[in-house]
Amino acid sequence: MHREAAAVAERPETMAARTVLSVENLVVGYPVDGRMVKPVDGLSFKVHEREVVGLIGDAGSGKSTAALALLGLARPPGKILGGRVEFDGRDLLKLPEAEIRAIRGRDIGIIVQNPRSSLNPMLRIGKQIGYAYEAHNQASGTEVRRKVIEMLRMVGINDPESRAEAYAHELSGGMAQRALIAMALSSKPKLLIADEPTSGLDVTIQAQFLDEMWNTVQKTGSAILLITQELGTLANYCDRVLVLHEGRIVEDAPVRQFFANPQHPYSQQILKLQRERGHSLGLPPVEAGTRPLLATTDLRKTFAVRHTKKLIQAVDKVSLTIGRGETLGLVGESGSGKTTVGRCMLRLLEPSSGSVVFDGEDLVKLPPNDMRRYRSKLQIVFQDPFDSLNPRWSIRRILTEPLDLHTKLSTADKRRRAEELMDLVDLDRALLDRRPRGLGAGALQRINIARALACNPEFIVLDEPTSVLSPRARVGLIELLVRLQKELGISYLFISHDLTTVRYLCHKVSVMYLGQIVETGTVEQVFSKPRHPYSQALLSAHLFPDPTNRRVDSVIPAALEGEIPSPIDLPHGCYLASRCPHVVEACRATPQALEPLEGGQSVRCWRAVAGEIQAFGGAHA
Amino acid sequence: MLFRYISKRFAVGLLQLIGLTIAVFFLIRLLPADPVSRLVGMNASPEAYAQAAKQLGVDRPLLAQLATYLGFQPEIAPGLLQGSLGVSWVTGTPVTAEIAAYLPVTLELVTLSFILALAVAVPIGMFGALNPGGKADKGVFVYSLFAGSQPEFWWGLLFVYLFFFTLGIAPAPLGRLSPMSSPPDVVTGFMTIDSLIAGQFDLFVEALHHLMLPVFTMAFILSGPIIKMVRQNMARALQSDFVLYANCAGLPKRRVAGYALRAAMAPSMTLIGILYGFMLSGAVLTESVFSLGGIGQYAINAVLNYDYPAIQAVVLVITAISLVVYLALDLIHAAIDPRIAF
């Protein structure tokens, strides 16, 4: 009762809203080794007209299975075992085949996670969208064609006439996602199910994209069920939150209430950081004035383009410093060169020029044998926890491998060290004799961290370690990294595109764009007063998990236009000039240098240095 | 683009053919066989032997023989460059003419068998994939066990017994037409086409009637692997994301099945091409059972008689046809699946 009252208070106009979808006790099962595994087991919830409902849950909680089941479908060999899916007063699961087919796509549209493989690879996308439209509407050939072009234009595809002739493999992920949306919305469904529609998209595109979707729903008066793993998406776009855990809804609350006062232990876990710590985790302070542990100067890395004399400028004159016990965040869109910087620091890739000074020694100049001594001091944790562990080795062997290479410990000591490492990363020692198979991404990433810690490193490159984790595992990993830094005094380079996590973990931030650092400063400086137009765009596009400052309720600052230029033929002047809202003629001609500002912040934009660019309010700091 | 690709494939094919020609030329001459004594008999006088050897040209050095065969010495005998495959050592007729007589028989048989097999097997495979575990699916399983486990000549004999001897609905397995009919003028060598060109519709029906059992036998054998392949590819396509999404978008069932079939047929093309090339020479068992006298039988006779020009010609011709068939199927594959780039 209490919850409903709150819902009414939050959105008075939904008071009399009709129920569009009502799910009761839905069960979906998959036969595994002769028995039924039920990823969706007793799912019940409602969606009302004009409502954006968020569905959040861990990986494997049954989100995508549930989404399909709402259409009466299950990925083979799965089966819907029971329950009701009532739409417009009819139980979809009891309808004859032909009638439910008519409802799919016409009344309920769906956008799925993997847009490119969901488009037929053998048909031009215009044709496919046309088929979807024809299936539900009476229309002549030219009308269908006109509708297709109209839909493609509506989802923001430039030059829809020629894009309609493209095949799925010729489209980028974002483009394919838009095509899929055009298909899903072509018959103006009353309910849109969006299953992680922005996974795999870059931050800047993701926000644009969700904005468009939100606007469309507001315009057409339909409802959305938005399935996500991102708290930011929930907070910024949803009216109500459903929490899916072990196949059923464990919490159903209006969005503000959910963030302010989550009821279920799972919800409390994923919201722990926001609720207990606000924006910052109280990182251990860094001693000022001491010599930095690691400093790169003018680091460059180029790659040759095959069959040409051209070079890709992956990293361009990057200078960074990281103190002892300090975390530097490196942020930017995919392709900005973040990962390459991290690898050059450890000489996993040989830098083309520049220096990497670690503890007074230039690593770049070291002969390979001497470099090996430093390997144990500088470690890396990769993005994909599955691929970075040998699936045929036991955890114990994985953890003792670095000890074999870098220490002369006895077998008993190595065993003891492995156990210590497990304790250090909060994993059960019993896992030591298991293999990586069957462990979740969160546990595997902890093992990766434990392996990196094995030889007491002083510096670890963390290359997007949280990006494939579920919300709960992500919270745990962030806490772990902070604790390890406090206890062991390690320095991190934290590479990420997730600004929320960066804000929790980092002392300083550097923003990269096309291989260059465009802005550096403390977290407070960059998050509250970003100076570079690119940092501003990145921050304004980021979805912070704060329902009191929703993106849909505020005026959205101008986004960057167009795509990242090719790193092969870089412009002569400012690299951002082609996309920058503040561009003037002089920008295109003058190469930009990273200039210091007051307070240690530095920025690569002459207009920002001259104070000509408004430091935007840092909406979420 | 397409033209460039086709010309490139032809150029590569030509190189392959040249290489193969030379390789086969030397390989058969490595055989511990003496075609001359085979021709003149064991008891022939040395003079007769030498004369025969001279006549066949085998007394000359190998490279000289090769040059003649390739057509670099047209003053001695026309060779490949002149469009001649040489003269048969056994019959004395030009091999080109013999191939022209034998090859169409096999091509007709194999092509018709493939058309029949595809017409039957594709829908069955598709149906099996759409209704896995259904009655049709189980029936197909039993059938493919059966058809695949027995050799085709055995099936041929069985069908002859059943349809000719017992039921009497098929003609005797004695060639392409009944012995009483006179064949139409040879234009293409294909009995069915030639009879139509000659306007003799009764002969056309008769030719088809005689092809009925051999085609049925071959199609019976061929359908097994094709059904399996289509079913498997189709089942995989049905589990793909884009079929699932097509269902999500509420496309009609027929269209969804069409999506899956198209996705299933694209990779099947390669196997069909290989099967076709294989069957060109592998049809010999069926040809023998029905006394059809195709290229397979011709090849066997050539080998048994050490008829080198004939052996070379058969290898060359079958390879050339296979290359053309592969190319055609690759083009079809590319037309079905736009992801294939030339």
C-alpha cells in the first residue's frame, strides 16, 4: 500500500493509468542434463500506460529470458512452463499461434542486446524493416518503402535512403541498434521491451540514444520495460524499478524510493556505495611533494597500417604521473588509446618513443633481462576475467605461477602465499583446487587481482576491470580495490569509461581523446569543473545513478556531433574541431598543447585556457 | 567486380588444369605398365613392337611426347593447344569425339539426379528441422541410415528387381532407349534434349522412362547426405538470433522459415559442389547396372587398356567441369549471402 501511495505522489498523472501488461507467476525452464533449470521462476509484475519501468538484475538473473517470455517465446530448447502474460486483457500464452504473432511487433516491440546478429545477415535492412511493417500493416510497396525511410530517419540515421540498402555486417553496432529500433517501433507498439539496448555503445552515443527512446515514448504515449545492469540508466530514465533476483521480482518501487530506501538485501547491496558513501569513498590521501612512483613523458605509440606507409597514432605524447598509493583514472571513448597507454607503461607494447620512469629507472631503456626484474613490480588486470585465466589450470596453479617465475619460495611457502592471496581478495580458500570454469565474473576478476598481487607489486594497471561485471560484483570489486590500496599502498592506473566508478576509485583523472590527453586534474576538479569541451561532453553524457538529478528532467547540454575522426588521417589543428560546439576558425589551424591552469588542472584547449569556454556546472558532482 | 572475380577464377582454374595435365602425363607414365605390348600382344615380334611404339609415339623422349600432347608440335600431331585431346590408342578415334559421346550420358544422369534429390531432400530436411523429433524426422533418420549404408549398385539391382522384374513399371536396364527405337540426331548428346530438338516427343518420354530408375537410384543415395546437411544447417539457422528476432517482430511463419532456409542453403552450396564433382566419376556403378555407357565406364575401360590419351582426357574434362561447377555454386552462394565478398 505504501509503495503505491508513493507512486501516486511521484507521478500524479499515472493515477488512473491503464495497465498495459500484467505478468503473473511466469515460469521458463531449460532442460539441462535431464532436469529443468528455471531462469525465470514465478515472475509477476505490471506495466502501466506511459510508464518507463526499469528491470535490473545480475547476470544470469533471467532478465533476457523474461523479456522473450513476455512475447511467448523462449530461446530453444527452453520452454515457457506456466503463468500468465496478460496484455490488453488477453493472456498471450493462451492465444493461438497466428494471434500472438500478430501481437508481437505490432503491440509489443522488442529491442535486444545483440543488434547485429539479430538482423538477418542476408537481407538489406530496409527490406527487413519493411517486412516487419508489412506483417502488421496493410500497405503498398511504395508506402512500405516510404515508411522504412521515415523510420530510419526518426532513429537518427543520416542518409536513410542509402542506409536502407546496407546489410547488417556493413553497419556499426550503434547503427545496427538503430535499425533494430526502427523495426521495433515501425508499428507503433503500445509496449516497448528494451533489453540492455545500449550495451556495447559508447557513453556519448548511449545517452543520445536513450534520450531518443524516452522522447519517442513520451510522444507516442506507449510504455517501456527497460532491462539494464546500469544503475545510471535506471536513475535517469525510469519511473519505477523492478529488481529481478533468482527468477522473480524481489522489489518493485518508484525510482526515488528505490535509490533512497531499497528494501531487498540484493537492492541494498547494489546501492551500497551510493547510500553509504555518497560520491566518494574516502580514499587514503596521497603524500604531497614526494617523487612520483611512475611518470611517463611524451609517450608515443604508432602502429603501421598494413599495405600502406600510413601510421595510426594510437598514443600521442602522453605525459602522466602517478604517486605512491595514488590512483589515476584514464577515461575516454573506445578507441581513444587508453588501453595502449596502459600496455606501453608495462612494455607489453613497446612505446615508439618517450620514457616511462618507474622509481627512478627508465623502463623503456632497460634491456629485456633487466625489465624482467621489474615485471613483478608492475602488474596488469585485464577487462575480460574469463579470457585472462587458463581454463585448464586450478586456481592454485594460476596463483602460484608468478611465484614460480619471480621468487625462490619453497612449495609450502607458495601454498601459504596462495591462501594468503585468497584471503586478501575475500575468496574462499576452498576454491583453490577448482578451475575457473563455473565461477562468476566477479570471482574470476578477484582471482586476476590476486594473481597480480602475488609478488607484492607497487603498481597495477586496471584495464576496465569492472566493465563486464554485474552491478553487485562491481560494488564488491570497487570496495576491494580501495581496501587493497589502503592496506598495501599500491598505485593504480584505472582505465575505464565508467565515470561513476572512476569517481569512487581515483584521486586524479586524465581524459583521453584520439591518443592525446585533453584534460588532467583531481577528481573534484574534472568532475565539478571540466574545462575541455570533450570532458564536458563526456561528463554531461554520463548517466550518474542519481534519481534526484535526472537527465530527462533537465535541459541537456549540446552533445558532440559526428563520429571520432580516423586516427590515421588526423586533423592538423585541434583533434576535436570537427565535433566541438565551441569551435572557431583558429582551432582548426593551431595544434593544441596541454596547458596548466590554476590548482594543478591542465587542459588542451586554447579557448578554455583563455577562459572563453564556460566551465559547465558539472551537473552531477 | 563480378567480372574480374570470374576471370580471375578462370585464370586460376586454367593454371590448375595445366598443372594437373602435366602431373597426370608423368604419373601415368610412371605406372609399371607397357601399353605397347598390351596393344600388339605378348607374342608380337620386336619389329611389330617397335612399329607400334613408333605409331603411338612412345619411342620418343618423354618431354617431346609432352610437347606434342600440349600442342607445341602441330606438325607431328594436333595437341591441346589445337583443341585436340589426342587419338585413342585402342579405337583410333579422336578422344574428343569419344568424350563427347560418353560425357553427356553421365552429365544427364547426374544432373537430373541432383535436381530430383534436391527437390525431395531440401523440403524434407527443412521439415525435419522445423519439427524436430517429429514423425518425418524419425523417418528421415531411419532412411539416412539405410540409404547411406548400402552401395548404390545394390540399390540399383534391388530397384531393377522391384520395378522392372516384379512390378513391370520400369523398362529393362539396357541403355538409354529401348533397343527397337532409333536415337534422334545427336546435337548436344543429351538424349532428352536431342529428342526434343528433333521434335520426337515419344522419344523424349522414352528417354525419361529409361532414366527413371538410374536417376531414382542416384537420387536415393544422394538425398541422405543432402537431407542431413539441410536439416543441420537449418536447425542451426533456426536457433540463430535473427530468426528469434524475426519471431519477436511477429513476421509470418512462412517468412521466418524462408529466412532460415536461405541461411541454411548458403553453406550447403559448397557440399553440393563437392558431391557433384564426386558423382561425375562415382556414377560409374549406377551406369554399369543400367548399361548406360557414361564417362565413368569410359574411364575404367581407358585405365584397363592403358589408353593414355583417354585417361588424360577424362581427368582433364572432369576436373574442368568440377571447376566450373564450383565456380557456379560459389557465385550462387555469394548471391544468397551478401557477406561473401569477392
